[in-house]
Amino acid sequence: MDGVRCVDSLAAGVAPHNSFRTLGPTLLISMAYLDLGKWLVTLESGSRFGYDLVLLMLCFNLSAILCQYLSSCIGMVTGKNLAQICRQEYSQTICGVLGLQAGLSLLTSEVSMIAGTAIGFKLVFEYNDLMKVIWFTSVVVNLLPYTLSLLDKRMAGMFNTYLAGFTLVYFVLGLLVSHPNTPVNMNVMFPKLSGESTYSLMALLGTNIIVHSFYTHSSVVQVQRRFPVLTLGSLFHDHLFSIVLSFSGIFLVNYILLSSAADTSKNAMAIHFQEAVQLMNQIFTNPVAPIVLLVILVFSGHIISMTCIIGSDVISENLFGVKLPVFAHHILPKVLAMMTTMYHAKVAGSDGLYQLLIMCPVIQAMFLPASVIPIFRVSSSRLLMGRYKMSLYVEILAFLAFLLTLFTNIIFTAEILFGDSTWTNDLKGNTGSPILLPYAAVVLISCASIAFTLFLAVNPLKSACTEAQELLSSVHPQRKTLDNAHHNQAASLEHSKTASEHIGHSRSAFEHSGSSDTTVQSTDHMVINPEARPSPSINCETKTAVVN
């Protein structure tokens, strides 16, 4: 596993230049967005709907940049990957559903990689036996990651980084050189949605944002939490620059393909395999182009296979709680993807593989709304992220990105249930087209995904509940102390008032007692000294005697 986990050594700074610390993991993660299935989705969207979906494709790309950036920040700040934090913050049932969504996203990525590379080999070498081509493709694409797993971490990391950088730069520059006059039609960039374009819109969503890459990205950069040289702030800026640079190149590729298809073809109906091949031949006129595209498919397939092994290990151990040996992550996803591809090739041939490549991003898009909720909740948690929690403006952008993914899924589900477009009739089997996934299964997955998203949206993190309980438990004693203080103060005032009234009554009684004593004393004085005031009869007798 050392050679496979070579991305960890790049993230830890074991490279000749410091730029590899952030640019290396980002380049390897971005390779999951380069495969034939995603190119075919873009070509079909441009061929059928022109520039109607360009603005929404740009919004999807910006949402992917935000999600990848927040995933890397979570890994650097907490020292844990997103799957570990989900196991810590959610119940076992929720983790199981999140793990199932991420696992299916990983499997569809493997299927798209094998099917796309097989079609590339078939077109270049003009070999008609699809079963043998799929066998050969599976061996070639998956042999290189297994060989590199035997190498040293540093050597494997450097090789994969140079390979990913060469693939992305060469592809972008090749498209720019072959299409130097790519137009930018500003007048038709506002989105025009319809029932027919809903399927392509979902496919574009799954093409630009991939669920399992969140867990992989946070896992490969979590070692930077212990890196002492640079601060987290400078690492954030470096990661943001690397992510914006890589995903801008991916958007440029998709825009050139879409605009070329829009200018080359004006087919409003759903295209099939032969029509897609003719469209690619009209866009890539250079005779060397098919060989170059095949080399790019092989290189990107190797990187996708390697990152899927890392993602499988992270998802199974942390979300499912199952620790599998290394060879199981090498073999199990590849075998399942190869069996799925061979089944559809045997049942429906090349058209079946083409429809499978379009269906894989749609399935990935169904799992997006619920899978972005843990990223946004963890990034906005002050208890988990500390002072590095995302700001209010970033929270608003995250909320808008979540609404974008949710409403796209709601529109898709409504069209499946109540619409009468061509692709819904294809799913129902009314047009004779090969049925890759039963209609009932698509309806069930879509409705269950939306229901789980709404459930997860109202279900907070465990740390948030604990923090709220601690806050309440700290508030209750303070309130009780405050109430006791108010009660004691009121009792003291009541006691003071009672004492004042008692003193007043005592003083009144004392004054009343003093006046009573004075009256008694004067009465006693009059009784004791009767001669002090002679009676009137005596005075009268005295006056009479004087007159006589």
C-alpha cells in the first residue's frame, strides 16, 4: 500500500519542491474528472442543447472547487479525513448510507474508466470483439497501480504527479491548439431548461462533482496537520490556488468540447454510439488525435484506479467499520466494474457501453446532495474547526451550492415521475433502446436519495448537540444562582420593610405610653395636693366674711 498511498508522502512534503505539497494531491484527485464518459456527456449536451447549459456547468465547476477546498481544509485542521469525522459525528446507520453512496460513486467511476478506455482501444485499433477489449483494458489499466504499490512512496509519488500534470496540461493545450477560435457566445449563456435537457443536466452535475473524491482528498492531506514548517493559513492559500488551477483546466476542456459540439452538430434528438464517434471525428480532425486520446485515457485510468484504491480503503474502514487487506481494494472494485462493463457490452454492444458511460455520471449526481452536507456542517463547526471555521460568506456560497445540487435532483425526479421526455421513455422501455438500469430502480434511488438528504439536513452533528447541552447546563446554574440572588435580595428587602414597620409601631406605642404616663402623673399630683387649688365654696365663704 506504500506505493499506492504515495500521495501522502507528497502532502507531507517529501518532494524536491514545496509546491508538490499542495499541487501533487490536487492533480491526482483531478484526474478522476478526465475520462471518456465525461467527455461524451459534454459532447452530447453541446450537440443537443447548444450553449443552454454552459452557465450551469460553470456553477457545477465552482461548486466542485468549493467542495474540494473545504475537504482539504477539514483534513488539514482536524488531522482526520472526512470519513473519520462522519463516524465520530453521525450514527452508524447514517455512516452506512453515506458509505454506500460513496462506494457506488467509486464503483461507477471505475466502470466509466474501464468502459471508456475499452471504447478508446476499439476505435484506435478497430477491433470488434468487445469482450476481449474489456479484458485487455482491465489488465492494462489496473496492472500499473499494482506494480507501483511495490515501489517506494517517494518514487511512486513523483512518478504519479508528473504523469497527472503531463496528462492534464497536454490535453488542455492540445484542445486549445486544435481549436484556437473557440467562441464565447455571451448572448446564449443563460440556462434554458426543459424536460429533455434534465437528463443531460444531471449528467453534467455528476461529471463536475464526484462524491468519493471528497473522502480521498481529505485523507491524503490530513498528514499536513503535523507539518511544522508552514502555517495552516499559507497551506489553505496554496491548496486553493492548486484546486482553482486544476479545475479551471477541467472546465476549459469541457467548455471547448461543448462549444465544438454545439457549432458542429445541431441534433436535438438523443445521439447514439456511431453518431458520437462521427461527432468526435469532426471535432478531432488531426489523424494523431485518436492515439493521443487513448494515451490520455490510459494515463488518467491509472491515476483513477490508484485514487479509487485509496478511497476504497478510507470508506470501508471508517464508514463501514471494515478493515480489508490491501489486495482486496485492488481486486474487488475492479472485478465488480469489469463484470458490470462486460454484462452491458454483451447485452447491448457498443451502444450499451455508450449509454452506460452517460448513465454513470447521472448515478453519481444522485448521491451528491446528501454527501455535501457533512462537508458543510463540519466546515462550519467552531468546535471541530476552531478559528478556521468557514466565514459567513463562504457559508452562503456553500448553502447555494447545496441548493443547486438538491434542486437539480428534484427536477430530475419530477421529470422521471411525471414527464414524457425521450429519455424517460427510454428508461421505461417504450422506445426499444437498451435498458441499462430498470425504471423502478432509478425512481427508487432518486427518491431515496432526496429523502435521505432532507433527513440529514435536519440531523445535526453530535458535537453540535453536545455543545448545546453543555451551554444549557452552564446556563441553568447561572440562572439558578441569579434567581437565588434575586430571591435573597427580595427577602432582605421584605425583612427590612418588616423591621422598619416594627420599629415604627414600637415608636408609636412608646409615644402613646409616654403621653399616658404624663396624664397619670398630673392626675396623681392633683389628688395628692388638694390644697394647691382651693374649692369654690371656700373662696365664696372667704369673700362673704370680708364683706361682713
